[in-house]
Amino acid sequence: MRIIKNVKEMKEFTARAKESGKIVGLVPTMGYFHQGHLALMEKAVQQCDVVITSVYVNPLQFGPKEDFASYPRDLQRDAAMAEEVGVDAIFSPADGEMYPEGFDTTVSVGESLTNKLCGLKRPGHFTGVATVVTKLFNIVKPDKAYFGLKDAQQVLVIKRMVEDLNMDVEIIPVPIVRESDGLAMSSRNVYLTSEQRKAAVVLYQSLKLAEQQVKKGHIDAVEICRQVKEKINNEPLAELDYVEIYSYPDLKFIDKIEGRALLAVAVKFGRARLIDNIILEAQKDVSDSI
Ligand code: AMP
């Protein structure tokens, strides 16, 4: 497996693959791999001839008070894990390679998808994401790119961007991979103390609580958010950031869950800010079909 550090070399690598008619897959990541990342890579390996994983902690998508400096990094460990699942190359550029002196262009996706959830709580975050993903698409020129539904809003933002800007890449969403107790895998889970780790299971439990309520026919979005908040607030180590429900996939405000809806939560445990989500689906009222 190759580790490529510069843009020119990366472009040459894909150009060669494309010349021989290969399907190129890209898995963009910030590294410090876990099974969630590997699930994306495995899917890419199944569907593509050549798979590239980018490992880049993108400064543009972090706020000034966020964890850019302390974000976990271990390229050697990542390279061994990626090689194991059949990745062909890791693209791991330095900041100066991605944002050289004079860099002055960003890509921002409109507010209907970005003025809520993490977009509202982390101003500039999705512009940072859209900009770096555009650059990665231009450098790697993948036929398919893989994104985890753990970041459901991110998938929607990237899909919007690809459609709006006529980018020739197919976006493949991949389901959330969880620990055995339900906690969504995340590189940021390493920030948790053992007490916080145990407490963090409340995220998944609160999502399942909402799912059960909807299955029972309770479709009042405000009431479901209230119950989810109550469940999280009952955990002393949890500091709630947001609990919100929107229609899915267009992220419109709703007061009733009809069809599919996204319930997304963000909660801090000490210095770890964790996010999770679930797609709720209200059973179609039988009377509708009469
Ligand atoms: P990150 O390195 O955290 O930026 O994540 C890179 C990619 O992996 C993103 O598309 C994430 O949505 C995806 N990802 C991260 N954690 C998980 C998980 N637990 N399950 C599925 N995908 C994930």
C-alpha cells in the first residue's frame, strides 16, 4: 500500500488507474481509524478496483475553541489497518499542501441544510467540510466516495454539493457502526474517561427510546425531543448540546413525524463532544390507504 503525501503524486496515481479503466473509490477521513472507518473502506474495496483513503485533519472545519490540536493522530497504525482491508493508497497531505500560501476559495452549501444541528453549533464547519471534500474530489477524481451516516447532516450536505456543482462522483452512504453497548464508534471516544465511557451509552439509549415511542404511534416531535432530553439530562456526566428532529432527507422543521425523520443528538462528556442519530419512520396510517 502506498502512502502519498503530495497532490501531484496523488493525481498521477489516479490518472494511471483511470487509464487502465479502473473504478476508483475514495474514503475521506480524519484518521485514527476504528471499525466505522473500516466499514467504509470494506464497502469501497467491494465496489471499486482501486481504493484511496484520505487521512487529513482539516483545520478549516474546526472552530477556534475546538479540538484541532488535540485530535488523535497515528498514521502508522492507520496505514496498517487500511492495508489489512485492502486499501491501495493513503493520501495524507500536510496543511501546506492542501492550503498553500494565498489559498482563498471556499465552497459553502446553502442554509436550508446547514443552519441547524452541527452547522448551527459549529459555525463554518460545513464550509470547511465542503471545501476540503471538493479539493479531495478534484485531486483524487474518484468514481465513488464513501461517507458514514454517523454524520448524517454531512452526507446530505455533500450530496447537495455534488448535485448542485455537477460533480462526477457517486456518494455512497454507509450505516453507523456501533460498539456492543450501542455507542457509535468515533475517534473522539478516546477522550472519554472510563466513567464517561459508561455514561455515554445514554446517547444510543435515548435514540432507541425515541424509536420505540414512534413505533407505538407517538409522532409529536416536540414531545419526543423532550423525552430524549430528559433521558440524557438524567445522566449526570452528560452535558446536552442539542436534540433535534427534522424531516429526512430535506431537514425541514416538523412538529409531527410523518414518513422519515432524522433525530440527531450532540452531547458533551468532559472534553468529548459526541454526536449520534437515528432515522425515525412513522408507520403509515392505515386510514391513508383507504
Ligand atoms: P472522521 O474521520 O470522523 O471524519 O470520519 C470519516 C468518515 O467515517 C465519515 O464519513 C464518517 O461519517 C465515517 N464514520 C465515522 N464514524 C463512523 C461510524 N461509527 N460508523 C460509520 N461511519 C463512521
